[in-house]
Amino acid sequence: MKPDSPIGETTLPKLLQRNAELDPAGAGMREKTRGVWQTYSWAAYRDNVRDFALGLASSGFGRGDKLSVIGDNRPQLYFAQLSAQVLGGVSVPVYQDSIASELVYVLNHAETSVIVAEDQEQVDKAMSLKDKLPHLRMIVFDDPRGLWAYDDPILRSFASVLEAGRAFGAANPGLYEAELEKGRAGDTAMIAYTSGTTGTPKGAMLSHRNMVAAAEAFMEVNEVKRGDNWLSYLPMAWVGDAAFTLGMALAARLTANCPENPETVQRDLRELGPNAMLAPPRIWENMLTQMQIKGGDATPLKRRIFAIFRGLAERCELNRADGKSLSLAARLGLALGEVLVYGPVRDQLGLRNARWCYTGGAPLGPDTYRFFRSFGINLKQVYGATEASAMISCQPDAEANPNTVGRPIPHIDVKIDDRGEVLLRGPNVFVGYFKQEEATRDTMTPDGWLKTGDAGFFDKQGHLVIIDRAKDVGKLADGTAFAPQFIENKLKFSPFIREAVAFGDQRPFVAAMIAIDVQTAGTWAEKRGIAYTSFMDLSRKPEVAALIGMEIAKSNATLPDVQQVKRYLLLNKELDADDAEMTRTRKVRRRFVAEKYASVIEAFYNGKSEVDVTMEITFEDGRRSTLNSTIAIHDTAAGEPVRRAA
């Protein structure tokens, strides 16, 4: 499906208006509420945006003003963003699980004047911060439950703003159409704050041209059909959600579907059966873990059948990847496996109707990638960045490969500079960082290329290969290349390992900190009569340490000896975004982690068998406490004990 206008030369609200005119009764958006899917037609979608925009206008919201949304994926929060854009304003979605200090920074930096909050929890959070937000003029809530006794002039319901908008529109006929027409492709549509892996998040200004151009280019190389169902469950503050639920859905006339709540996503996914799906690696890893758990809990016969057909599928997938033809016996085996294993697994995952699925946001381990493809799920890799409107490259159906991120999307140029860094330019490249001109200059070359910060190269087929973040790629002491993400993804294939952080730059060997998956490791312990009381208690069990050691040994068997993990430690807590160890999109903040766990790193390489660790824990309301503990360090089964440094 191709647009009528030149690439990117429209606005998101104008696309909505087009959809409402061409297909007024078509399903524009749905939400699951109280167990029932409620549908907004394209006309109803447009009417809600129009009335809310007029309600904002009646309160003085205008061009250049900022509106933030906070909460789970709800149609009203998407309506609010488009309404702000109709008036020439800018949407600034924020992470609903952000702690107070993070919210204050983003909302103040963005100069947010209106906050649209999902429910009482988010209203309470905003109300507690209002004295620290000098630009804030209004807080709008969607779900009124629990808010009947609140009495503050700054607080208004979504329904009351809609009502005010209808009255204001009646008194000012033609105002909405006039404001809509004023919008230009080059206007800033949203400010998407980066994940902050290297420090304070930066506000990337994305224009309508940026977002629409990225969506249209993606549509040129993927089978996107009008009316396709799309599940909108990813954090609204992540640029990937905006790229698909707003950019792609409006450009291609997809139906965006909001699940009832985060806890029901898997159930709603299975019920909906979307035609396409985007998920970060953590989601795919969790799905794999659940399949492995169910396989382990099945009867011996079912476990045997699952193992046989899984092995067959993975062997056939490797043969297909190598360009080899499948034998008649293999094809017959796959046909039987489709009935007994592969089809039921896809149905359990809710992917029975999915023509394509993408993983993005961070690298996905090749083993996990091949597992899904071998089960008939058309999983592919997409590569992007906030500053590139979420889209840089993707894999065509016939060229899926776990080791690449595909070809650059149409209409953009990608090159590798002398240092191996990936650079790009095109209509999807952002306007700049909000109020950070120096940072904008630093991320652009003098001749207009965006520096991604990723190290990569093009393979012989013209596919882009991303090695790691450029700043994270290093060398072991003997000069061997060291890419920590590659090793970490190998480790995270284990259902018992939730997170891993590998060290080795300028060191004699690789060591790793492991955060166990408390659910799978806990189930394993319970089946063996190993009692535990908490994450910390479970991680300190010698039996669990031995289990993780065996899992690391499996990973090591697929790595060259010099890159194998020789020593490891089990963390006594999960890596947490609230403690600044990870970003809200689940990326490790390596520099911070290296500083926080400096004593652990030194203990790895000084031959110590244990280390004293003091960690500061941050709660959602900003309170902090300190955790002191002594943690054991282990040598892997294949590794020689490390002698204490002189």
C-alpha cells in the first residue's frame, strides 16, 4: 500500500482524517475492557481526537505546547497525543513505571503543560509532583475510579474535556479544520526521550515527516494489509510503540488493539491472534522460557515428542539457512510436527495468524531466534534508533538471518565510517535534541550523517551486521575481540538466567554477573525440595549456583575457548531500572553497572572466592535503602581456578 502524497509529506492527524473519510465504519482502534473488546471506528477515532483537541484549545493549549501521557496503552492516551498535534502541540509520552526523580526531570525538561493520566495511580504520582512542575497547568484522567473525592482545580476528567471541546467547537465552527490544515510535515510531532544507557535521557524531536516516512518505507518491504490487527502493548514512551501504533497504523490503516492490562497481555494476544507483532528480545526470551517450562512439566511421553520434533525443526531450519534442500523424510516429519507440536505452540503463543513478527530494541540471541523460526513463526530482526524514528533496517521474508539486521529500509542511506560506526541519513532522521544543541551537533557529522553509536559492517549479501554498541566493543588482554552482548545473549538462552552482564575488556578472560530467573529457578528448586524465602536466599543456594554453572557450560560449548566465561557470580537481586542498572527498555547501563559493581569485577580477576557488596535500592516513590551481603564467586566447570594476583 503506497501513500498518495510524496513520502512523509503529511501529518499524523491528517492521516487520521483521511482514514475517517475513506473508511468511516472501519475499525480504527480497539480496547479490551471488563473482558470485552470495544471498537472505535475510524470516524469515532477522529471524533474523539477532534473533540479533545477543541477541549484543549478552550483551555489555552496551542502551538508549541507539550502534552505528556502516562499509563498503560489506552485509546484515550493515543487520542490525546494526536489532539495535541492537531493544535501544533507536541506529545511527550513517559514511562508509567518511572520513579519520581525520572518523571520530574523529563516533564520539566520537556516543559509539559498538560498531563493525561490513565488512572488514580498515575494521577497520584502527577499530583505529588505538581509543585515541582512550573509549566504544568492541567492534569486529565481517563479512568475515574477512586477519584470521586479529589478536589483540585488542576484536575479534570477526559470526559469533561471532550464535553468542553464539543461546546467550544459549536461556538467556533471550522476551528478544528483550520488548525488541522495548519499542520506541516516538518512540525515536531513528539519528543521521544532516549533510554539513557550512557546518562541522562535526551529528548529526540521527531517530526511528522520523520514518523510517516519511516512507516511508509517499512510498508514498502513488508506485507502490510489494510485492516490488519496490531497489539499495542509496548510502553507508550518507547519510540517503537509510536512508530507502529501511530505512524504505521495511521499510514496503513491497521487496527491497533489495546490489551486490558499488562497482566492479561498473553491471554489477550492469544484471543486476538494479531496479523503482525513487534516485541523486544525480553518478550521472546520470556515466551521461550514459558515453552521450556511447559515442556518440562509435561508427561514423559509429551516431553519426548516435544524434544524429537523440536530437534527436527531446528535441524531443518539450519539446513534451510544454509541453502540445503530437505529430504522427503524431513518434510514428512515437519508435516507431522505441525499437527502435534508446531501448530499448537503457535496457537498457545497467540501467533497463529501472524504473517510476520519482528524483534527489535536490542540483539536477540541466535538460538532463541532459530527456535521461533523453526516452529513456523516468521520472526525477523529490525534495527532502529530513537533518533531514526525507530527504523533503520529490517529483514525481508526470504532473507531472515539471526546474524544480521537486514537491509536498510528504502529512501535512507547507511554507511560505515573509518572507526566501524554505523551512520545514516534520510527523511526519518530526527530534528534534533530538545534544548540540547551541543548534543545534537555531537551526534551528527558535519555533512549531515547521524551517528548511531553502534559498531557494524555490511556482509557480502548487503545485510547490515551490528556487533555491539561501539563504546562497548573491546579486546581481551591477548587482543581477541570482545563483544559482551554476543556472550550475554548466549547465556540468556537458558531459562534459568534472566540477565547477564559480561566483562573482559583488557582482561585475561571473560567473567559474568548473572541474575537468575526467579520463577524458573524457583520451580526447579521446589521440585528438588530446596526451600527458599526470597530472591536473595534462592540465589545463595549452592545447588542453584551449580545449576547455573551447568547452564554456562552449555553456552561455553558454543564459544571459542578464549571467549568462554571462566568465572561467574549470582547477583542477590534483579537488575532494576529503578536502581539505574537498566533502562526502561531493559538495556544494561554498562558504565553505571561497572562503577556500581567495581568490587565484583576486581574480585573476579584477583582470584577471590567471595566479595562483599553494598548496594543501594531505590523504591518507586524515591525512598532508598542499603543492602549489604557477601556473595560467592564460582569458577566454571571447564575453567581452571584463578590464582590470586600477586
